[in-house]
Amino acid sequence: MTSQPPVPTPDDLTCQELVEAVTDYLEGALAPEDAARFMRHLDMCPPCHDYVEQIRLTIRLAGGLHADRLAAGERGQLLALFRDWKRA
């Protein structure tokens, strides 16, 4: 017997709303009812679940970066990538 995914309700988050709330979610800053809506969306939306996992991985990996350990020019390259990511 397989479990069925949750049935969407009118108050569920859209994918765009989830993206906008991901930082608050990861920082534990969402109200309990908003966190529940966030989790419900993740249960129903594999692409958003993958997105949140990618953000978690990025945070974990970036946490090991230190500006004083970057080779010359790498800091500028990273900043340019982050600044220009929407244009790509």
C-alpha cells in the first residue's frame, strides 16, 4: 500500500512564495502555521524540495569559505557570479 501525496488546499504556498520564504524557513523565523504550509508544499512539490536541499548544501559548503583563504581574484569572480546569476 503506497501513501498518497497531500491534497493541495487553497491556503497552500505557491512555488514562488516558497522561494521567497526559504531564508526565513531555514533560519527558523517562520510562524508555526507558515512553517507548516512550507512543509506541506515541500511534501507535494519535488522540485521545491530539491531546491531547498540545494540551498542547504550551498549554505553548508559556503560556511567553509573564508575571504582570507581565497586566491587573488577569486573573491571578485564569486561576487560577479552572484551578482549576475539572474541574467544567465
